[in-house]
Amino acid sequence: MASAARYLGRSALSMARRGPMAIPYRSFSATTPSFVSEDPPVPPAPREPRPDELPAMAEYSPDLLSKEERSMYDMLAPEEREQFDAENHRMVEEFNDPQKRAAAFAELEKSVNQIDKEYPMRFEDIRDRRVGFWGDEEDDEFAYVEDADEEFNDDDITSMAHAELEVHREIREYARIAAWDMPLLSHLAKPFTLPPQTHILRFRYTTYMGESHPAENKVVLELSTQDLTPKYLSEAQRQTFLKLVGPRYNPDTDIVRMSCEKFTTRAQNKRYLVDIVDSLVKEAKEGDAFADIPLDLRHHKPKTKLQFPDSWKLTAERKKHIEARRAERQRLEKERAGIIDGKTVIADAARILPALNPALKAKATEEREKVAVRVTGKAQKKRLR
Amino acid sequence: MPPRLNLFNARTAVPVFRQPSVKVSRPSIATINSARSTRHGLKTGLTSSTRMQQRWSSSTSGGDNSERPKAPAEDSLPHVSEEAAEISKIMDKKCDGTPASPELEQGTPISEILQRDKEAQKHMPKVMQDQIKSSTGTRSFSTFTRRSQAELHGQGKSFDEQTAAVMASMISQVNQQAEELHDGIKFDPVETLPKTENFRTRYDSLLEQFTKLLMTDGKLSRAQKDMAFILDHLRTASPPQPNPKRPLLPGPPAPQLPLNPVLYLTLIVDSVAPLIKIRQQKGIAGGGASVQIPVPLALRQRRRTAIKWIIDASDKRRDSKFAQRVANELVSVAEGRSGVWDRREQQHKLGIAGRSNLAGARR
Amino acid sequence: MVSSFCWGCLTRLRPTPRAVLPPPVAAPRAAAFHTSTVRYALPTKKKNSLDGPPKYRQAKSARMKKKKPVERARPPPVGERKALRKRIVLSNPNALEVEGMQDFTSENMVDARLRGSVLGLPVPMLTQLRAVEAFKPKQGWSIFRRPGTVVRRETLELGRLIDSISNEGQDKGKSVKKIVTGVRGSGKTVHLLQAMAMAFTKQWVVFTVPEPQDLVIAHTGYAPLSDETPNLYVQNEATATLLSRTVAANEQVLKSLHVSREHPALKSSVKAGTTLEELAKLGIQDPAIAWVVFQALWTELTATSPASGFDKNFKPRPPMLVTVDGLSHWMKNSEYRSAEFEPIHAHDLVFVRHFLELLKPGTGKPTLPNGGLLLYSTSASNNPTIYSFEVALKQIAARQAGLNASAPEFPQADPYSGADKRVIDAFDSSKPTVAKEGILELQTLGGLTRDEARGFMEYFARSGLLREKISDEWVGEKWSLAGGGVIGELEKLGRRLRVTD
């Protein structure tokens, strides 16, 4: 494989050495070359009219003046009006006379050139300073403080100090509110009364303190199903109701909770929820009872709160009881004949048992030998006799 | 059962045994070995319960200084020059105060000189003058850098009665204050628990070391299971038949060992623990040849080596279970059949042979 | 990026014939486009070093030697490891003998003064207990001089029960059914062991299933019972082992009893004078008829009166003790498969079914007409969690407390949990109709009391295994550490070795 690649490579090399080949057509494109039409020719910019080509001005009359100018003109004194008219007549005449006009334009041209000469226009390209590798001379961006005063004239406190002062003012304002206005809120307080028996639905709205929020229109409804039973539903119907509400039911607290944010306003959402409850109750009464289906509570994971048993609480009575028991135990402990100690048990065994004590064993064998010797000695004696 | 000699207790309590003529059953290296192991091994033997340990506080009754425990740095022998003076006193019977030889002059205490020289007495330091005047023979201050007896005995006898009384009153006052301070304490303070009562160090140090060395791949729980098996095996297997050529360290007699498996294990490991390791060092002899240098090992290092050897040796056994192999190896070590003993002897032989290289190593 | 060569050009380039080109091996592997001088260069000399070519990207410094695993000649023989695992050692000759330790006798098993002490199991009984596999390998019998068990409250109750069943009195011939539960290490298996020991002292017949798991993990052979009942399966080998267990343990009793009726399935081999031991041995010798033999033996042992013609040497049958240790393995599908490769439920195995049906109250006469005790225990280690079994146990407890099954507080299985109906039905025994039959009870074993714990720990100390002073304080500490006296934990604390002292 590698050698094959090499062959190919070699022939390709020879082809390349032959020199640039003229490729008559773009080999990999089948379409005929088509060209985009060129942009329409840009018409040359209109030449600026020469001074003699300019149209002549109309004869001056005060009626030609614009509205504001006219009002100004009306306010002038009569002598001044005459003077103004004369001046304007003269200007128009001068403009309408071709020679004078040319002279004036020439004058203008001349003065412009003069300015050019006096203040030659030069474009000096300002090179940006080259920052070194370490950027030592670079301006420190972070050194700029937002409200640092550019220059300080010793005639006022700094703007930071002003800001600080503003904070103080704000704090004082709220302090004033707290001291003077808030106590008045108690006049608005109403005593809490339990919601009446008829109010079994509880709604929750959310406010975001004036900010607009997508969930502002959401309404949450909660109701306890026990409240429904005698009045609206029988017990069996309540079970049906629970089967209908499905996972919205919390068996620990016996609360059904549902929410709506379908509509743009709260009132609509609330209306919708109430309608739902109504239809559920109606369905529970009239519709299929679902008696053959057990209530499904799989959605709910009961939370086990581990608590110490009540019997463990250390009341004064229990303390006494415990102390009495402890004393009783100590008394029994004293009365007890022998407290067994593992060490003494082993030590005793080591002292007594020959299996554990080689010294005892040796003694025993020694005694046995003595007896044996005595016996054999007697026997020998006997035999001797 | 004959009373066994406890070296550790004997050294502290009975100064008579501190003579160099104490005989130990195992000579040379084993002496050091046993002295080390007594600290944890022997004290805990079966005999310990019958023997009363003499405590330091019990020796205060005699008031005899010879009963006083010695601090480790305190030499029992007198200074060379003082000893020589004693000898010369005895030999020459010349107590007129003239020194017998020039080198003794260096060792003469200043007090003796002052006793002789009435003229010098006038110019002696005020402290010494006071001392002579009060003539109680003791000072109210101590120049000892060592811990004085006062700390060992609570209130030293060497203090004069007045100081002692003052001290006692001060101590009682402080105690009273402390009592008043800790009014809220309901129960008596618990005495300090032994080290093994802490749950982090609940096992014996050797047990812990052995367990960790049994561990592979960080499976500590498995190693602990193995360790439990080994200890149970030591507890249930028949007691070892000790080999007189390769005895275990002195401890309770062999039949009693299974009743205390941890001690059994400790004795086995400590008995085969080598004292040294051999370090191969190049460049001492020159020419690139390496030289074997014996290096002494600390207790933990010695045990580690021994445990490693035992586990290595157990690899050659045929039992299917790892813990069983190690347990069998331990028993065979106790009975002197194991190859670990040879390994230890080999190591010590090499160490003895390499003693001469130590000089080169120090250079 | 498009190549500047056209595909046609490339295909037109023909490969040069192989023979013209030099053989590729001869040329050293140099740059491919370089052909001229390299060919004539001298071939580089091969380095004649042992290490081979120089290795780059590898540490050249001293390498750590890796320890090679020791190669053992061959793995341990088949069954050795299992034998080691299952080995039961009942004695430690190094442990001290406890002075004054009493044995289980028919007298002292009801003696309340012995509560908290350890009673030894009589040595001749050990073979019987071994035969019924009453001992389990990890129970720690091996560190004591001889096996013994603590007399706790439940033991005394059990002793009284067994005593009253076998002695003359109003309770004679009563049959009692109990399911023993409890936390792990609470002594359920040892409770069964104590029951067996008591039964042996009272000359009862003891049937045990020590390992119910073995019946459902498809390790023994199985076959359909008969053509009529294709859904039931019989395990002949397992039945044969059950028979051999029973015969080995109850040899004396079975030898003294004789066949009392015809057994049509075994007509040739069973005659009027056959003892029950011989009958049982038929099944051991030929496992193919083991199940039939077991059924015959069971009818013989539950017989109250002889059939006509067999009353020559009929003796009243002794009470029976039936124990099963670890019920929950029987409460799910077994590992066996039917012919359709469907899993077989454990209740479809006749062996299992027989023992579970004993829990149901008998019709007409009690399930154990001669009296006896059913002790089925659960296990807390190596235990499948079966929801329906848990519910069934709760129901038993509720029924025992006097709750009616229709009451709303009566524990019911969650309808959506997919509970196994068969399991709940197996324990759903209504009130027995026969006088001498007790209701199915649930007995929960808890921890020892402090006094019992003290007696147990003193036993450790007196055996020379525990070097502690067994004071009240010390026992209280260990009692609390053991979760309120759970005996398995106490045993661990007693045998744990920490220090030399």
C-alpha cells in the first residue's frame, strides 16, 4: 500500500516538474461561466455653477421678506426702514450687475486662498505610542473612578461626598417615615377573624412589587376535601372527587391544590379555577363513581420525620425514675456476691490447671515418678527377699 | 509458678537490680530485644495480675534517698574525681585536707576549701555566708536543671517545714479557688482514658500495623476480617510447641498463649523482628563496588520487616485462604519451623560482617 | 479544499510494472521522494546490544521491581473452599471450661431462675443437632469450649410451651404456629436451635429446612409432579436430603414407631411391621420415590389412630417440631423454569407448598393432630426484600392484635404496588375452627435485657475470652452499643480483640 502511494507520488512529481500546465477549463465545474452584470455607471458629479451663470435676483421689495423678517421689518422705525431698504436695493443691484458680481466672487476666492496660505492644512498622523512588552506605560483603566472630579477648585465638597450626603438624606427620610408615618398604620389594622365556613376555597396571588413578571397573573387554589363532605359531597363522592383530581391531592395534609395561568388577568384565572372546582364537584356527584379503581397515591412520597419518642423526654418525673433505677442498680451491684473479672479468671485457671501451667505439670510428673520409684523399689525389695 | 523477673519494673523500683550482673535468659541482641518488648508484652502477661507494681509514690515513706527514683540522665555513679577522692580516703586514711595528688585538686569542692581557709571565709559570696549562718544545710533555691524531687513526690522532704507549709496553704488556696470556679461541674472529672479508648486508636498498635500490612488495594475492611480470622486461629489452634533453639521472647508459658491472642501475635512478631537492616551503599570502597552497611531499625520498622517476612513466607503455603496461610505461618514461626527465622539470622550475620564498613560510612 | 488534480488524470496514471522498480525492502526506509544516493549507501550496522533498540519515552532510571504473584501448582481441589466456608467447629480446646454450667434437660428448660445464664447443649445431642443443620457457620461457636445458649425470656416461654404440649394437661397435643422475626443478629436462628434442642429432649420428631434458599435457586433437580397437575413440581433430591436429615436426627423415635396404614403408592415395600425409619430410608435410597415416601411418613406421623389390621403395635405419635429458617426466599418466583420457559413460582414447588400449607388452619382436625410446634423464622441477612411478604407479616400481627380483616386500620397492600396475591393468601389464615389449634402468631425477637446481657458477657469472661471486669457499668455500655442488647452485636463486642490487656 505504502509503495503504491509512493508510485503515485512519484508520477505526480514528474508531472509537476514538466512545468505549469495550461488548464483550458475549470475541470470541476460543469456550468457555463456566467457573469454578473456590472453596476450602472456613476454619473459624474454636477459641476458647480460659475458666478456668471447664477440667475439674477429679483428686485427687492419688503413683500418678498419671509414672515419673521417681515415682523422684524414692521417693528423698525421709519428711518431705519428706509436705510434697510436702501441697503437691500444696493446689494441686489450689485449682485445683478455681472461685473460687480465677478469682482466680488474673485475677492472671495482670493481671501480663501489667503487663509489656506496662512494656515496650511496638514494631516499629521499621530502615531499611537508603542506599549512595551510589559505594558508599563499603559494607562491604568482601573484607576479611573467614575465620579472623580477632573479638577478640584476648593470651592465645594467632592462629588463623592455629595453622593454620601445623598445616602444620608435618604436614610433620614426613611427614618422619618418610620417614626411618624408608620405608627399611623395601626389605625388600618383589622382584627383577624377566621374565614367563615362557607369560604372553603383559598386563593393565592403573587405580586412582584410593581415589577412586571410573567407569573403575575398566576392564581393558586387550595381546598381541603374534608370541608366538602357533609355539605357538598358524601363520603363516597369525596373519594370519587379525589380520584378525579389525581396527583393534585396531598394525602398527608388532605389538601387539593391547583393553579392556573392560562389567561392574562388574575380575575380570569380565578374564575376558571372556580369553574373547575364546580365541574369537579358536579362530576363527582353525577358522573362515574370509579368505585372499581383504587385511589392512586403513587405521586406522593410520604416524608417521614424522625423524632425521638415522647417517652425519652427528660421530665422531672422521668429524672426521678431514672435516678431511682440507677440507685437500685447500684444497690444490687453492691449486694452481688462476685463480680467476674476475666483477668482473675484466667490467672486462677493458670494457677490451677496443669494443662495451662508447665510447672504444675512438671511437678505432677515428678511426684508420679517418685511414687513409681517407691513402688518399684518396694517391688525390688520384695523380689530380693 | 516461679515469680518472673520483670525487667522494666525492676529497673525502676529496685535499684539493687541495676547492677550490671543482672542475667537475662537470652544474651546479646536478645537482651535489648526483650527489654523493649517488656514495655507492652511482659507487663501484660498472665503474671502481671498477681504482682503488685511498685509505684514511685510508694517510696516516699522511707525518706531514704537511695529509694528515690533516678531520672534517666542522672548517673548513679559519682564523678570520676570524687570517686578517686573516696578511694584515696579509704586507702590512705589521710583526711587532713591536703590533697593527695594534683588532679584531685581540680575536683575539690569550694566549700571544703572555705572550711579550711578562715581568711577566705570573710570574702566569700553573700549567699554562702547566709548558708553558713542559717546552718540548715539546705538552700531555699535549687540549682538543679533536672526536675526536682518536689515534682515527683508532690512535696519534697528536702524543703524545710516552713516553706512546705506555705506551699501547702498556697496549693489548698488554689484548689479552693478552682473548686469555686468550676461550680457548674456536676460530676467528678473523668480520669484520662487509656489510648485505646479513643475510637481512632482503638486497636493495639501492632494489631493495627499488621492489619494495614495485610491490606491490599485499600480494602481495609477485608483486611480486618482477615485479621479477625488470624486471631481466632491463634485462639483456637493448639498451643505451640516451642523450639528451644528458637525460643519466643519471654512471656507467659506456651499453653497460656492462646488465651491472649494479641499478646501471642506480639510475641511472634517481636521475636522474629530483625534489629538491623542492610543498606547497600556505593562509592565508599571505591571502584563502584557497593558495600553493605548495617542500619539500626526502630521498633515500628522492625515489626514492619517481620510482618512483611511472615506474609511473604506465607505465600508459599498451599492453603486456599490467605488468612489461613498467614495464620499457619504465624504458628510455625512460634514453633520455630518457619523460614523467617533463617532470614532474620542471615540478616544479623550480614550486619555483623558489615560492622567494619560503618567507619567508612561515617566519613 | 478541492484537489487540483482531476480524478480522470489520476486514473490515467498507470502503476509502473513491479519488475522495473527496485524491490522496496532493499531500499532503506528513507524519505520517499528521495531516490538517488540512499540506495548506494552502506547498509547501517545492526546494533548488537541485548537491550534491543533504544527506548525513548521510558524512564531510564532504576525501575521498581514488581512482585510477581506466586504461582501455586494448582488451584485448590473442587469443593475445598466450600467445605472450608461451611465448616462448623463447635469446640475450642484452648478456651477454659466454665464451671457449673448446666446442660439442657427437660427439667431446667422451664426453670425461671436460670434466666440470663448460659446452658450448654448436651454432647450426645450435638450429633442430632448437626444432622438437622441447626448450627450455622458464622455463629461463633468455635471460640468456646462447648456450645451453649443463653436462656432469655423467649427461651423460657418456648420451654414452657414445649413442656405443656408434651406433658399431660389441658394443652397436651396443642399445635402452635409461630413466625419468628427480628432485626439482624437478634438470635432467630439460635431460637430455632433452642426449640430443636428442647424437642429432642422431649423425644419429639423434628423436621427442619435449614436453608430454604437452596430449594429455589435451581441447584437441585425438579420434575412435574404428575400428569394431572402439570403446574406442580417435585424436587426429589431435596426431599431425599430432608428425609435423611430427619432420619439421622430422629432415629430413636422413628425406630420405635410402626406403619399404621396402607400406602398404595408404596404397596410392595411397606408391610405391617415396617418401622417408620425403614420407611423413610426407602426414600433416601431411591430419590425417585422420595416425595411419595415423605408423604407416607407425614401421614404416619400425623395419624391419630391405626387403620384396621394395623393396630397390632400402634403407638401414639409424638408431637412434631417443624422449623424453616429464612422464609422470604420462598415468597417469589424461583429460578426454575417451566416447559414454556416461564418462571415457576416458589409456591408451585410441592416441597415448599407442603410446608406453607401447614400454616393454614386444618379442616376437621388440626394440621398437627398430635400436637407440635411450627416455627418459621425470617432472616435478616442475605434476604430478598418482598413487599407482599412484609404486608403479610403486618397482617398477621394485626390479626394477632385482634383486628378484623375488614377494619379500615387493617394493613392492606398498596393496590398499585403489584403485590403478590399468592404470598398474602398463604398467610391469610382465618381463625382456626379446631379447639387444639392456635392462631398463626408473629413473634418478634428484640434485644436481651441487661441482666441477660450480663450473664452472656460473664460467660465470655469465664471462658477466658474476655479480659474485662464484668461490672454493671461495663455491661450497660456494651448493652447500649449493641443496639439495646441485640445478641449478635453483643457477641461481636465480646469476641473483638483490641489490646493485649
